[in-house]
Amino acid sequence: MDPVSPVWIIGAGGFARETLSVYRDAGRDAEVAGFLEERCVEPGRLVNGKEVRDWASLEQLPRDVRLIAAIGSPARGRLIDDALRRGFAFDTVIHPSVNRSPWVTIGEGCVVCANGILTTQVAVGPHTILNLACTIGHDVAIGRLVTLSPGVHVSGRVTIEDEVFVGTGAVIVERIRIGRGAVIGAGAVVTKDVPPGVTAVGVPARPLPPNA
């Protein structure tokens, strides 16, 4: 068997540690070399048994290592694009408890956490995070750099465009489109389309005024 190239997790905060746990539960802990943290204040420290290095050390890593971004903030996209420009490839990790059919596609660089359900004809774009216990119904398309927080429920025939953030426990009913860069508040129930860049909160979800 050919040796597996090591994985470096981008980030060293809470979700990065949770991502390491996904690797452990999947029996892949040995593949993870450590964490890469932007503006690292204590290079060389250990977090859950793995070394933390500053992001600047990426340039010294062999190009055959794999990366995976585990940051919930907009910095994720910037760091991913930086790594891609330098020629690095990305890994994908899926918790073994995730229930998904053969008719589900998950892009490069995704993290899919425990107890998720993805039913059928589901497409998840690259570098997307599906946090704990998310459920995704049939015929759903999820774009690049999307974050679904824990307990998000997405009904059938929903489209979620790139760089959308969905807060904990939100519900998106069937046949909804959420535009690029929109933010859905925690606990919201989305019953109408959300335009690009809009923040929607409440039950039912309504857009916040631009300067709120």
C-alpha cells in the first residue's frame, strides 16, 4: 500500500479540534500532522496532541501534503485560495456516523461532522462545512465555502449558493434559494428566498434592515 500523505488542518480553534476528532473517529488520526494557524502566537505548542505551526510555514511544507480548512470565519476562503495558488491539494473528511446514499456528491475540502443525514441527489460544493447533526433532503445543491452550523435542517429542492452561513438549528423549507453570501440566523425558519448578501432572522425568517 502506498504511503498516505500527511494532512494539515488550517486553524487551531474549536472547530479545528472538532475536525481532528472527526479524523480520529474515522480511524485517520495518524494522517493528521498538525494545525496551521494564522498569526500563531505560540508556534510549536501541542493541541490535542498535534503540533501547531504558523501559517507562514506553509511555504516550507512539501507540495504533496494535503490541507483541510476548519475555520468558521470568512478567513477560511482567503486561506484556501492562498493555498490553492501555491499548488496544494485538499483532503475531505466525513464522520463514519454520517448517513448518505450513493447519490450524494461531496466536494474537495469538505468537513462533514457526526450524525448528519444526506438523502439522495445531493451535491455539496468544495470547502463546505456540515456541522453536527445536519440533515439534507433530496435534490439539494449546496455551493462552495458554505457553513451549516449544528442542527441545521434543509428540506428538498433547496439551493444554497456560495459562501452562505446558516446558524445553529435553522430550518430551510422546500424549494428555497439562498443567495451568495447570505447569513441565516440561529433558529430561523426560512420560508421565502433570501437574496444574496442579506441577513435573515426569526420565525419566519425576515431580512434585517441594511444598517441593523
